[in-house]
Amino acid sequence: MADKIVIMLLTLDLDRYGTLGAPFFQATVAAAMELEVEMYFAGENTRLLITGFAEAIHPGTAGEKSVYSFMQDAHEAGVRFYACTGAMQENGLTLENAIPEMDGVRGGAGFIAEVIEPNVVTLTY
């Protein structure tokens, strides 16, 4: 059985709000199951880490909970968030405008080093 899950957010469509809560909900569940969970934000998905961006997106039709709220739940459960180094500048993410939940910056080598470890499951969105 795996003891760690690494999630890559690369192809999420930021315009399809209904899909944006699921990765964070699943990450929260995995952390609650006492799995180590890391999420890597790449491509335009790094914009989710910009202060205010995910707060304005509500995946449910009722608009009660923002994507940022799902992100906060995941982080509070122990999920760590990492921005892709190469995607930051292209998508306007800086260390100064990042949400406080962002745990760091990692490039492709950091991601690959994690996913090739034994007992690691990788999910991509």
C-alpha cells in the first residue's frame, strides 16, 4: 500500500468551475487517511496560488464554498502545496502575491524525484 500521494495540477480547466474542488477534496481525504500528500501546481493552474484568485471561484452551483476554502481544508489536513518554478512568471505568481498556504517552489526534477519513490501514488488533474 502507498504511504504518499503526489498530485499534479496541470490540465485543470480554470473556466470549468465545477471540476476545481475535486482535487482538493480528494487530497483532504487522503491526508485524513494519514497519507502524506503533496500537490504540485503547474501551467496556468499556478494562478490558483495567487492571493484572491481561488477565492473568487465557486465550484458548486450554490456558490457557498470557494476553491480557496477547499484549498485551506486540504492544507489544514496536512497537504503541502508547491508551485512549478517555470510556470510562476508566465502566470503572474510571485512569492509576494502567493497565498500563505503555498509551501514552496519546486521544478520538474523535484516532482519527478518524488513520484519515482517506492510506495508513492501519482494523480494528475
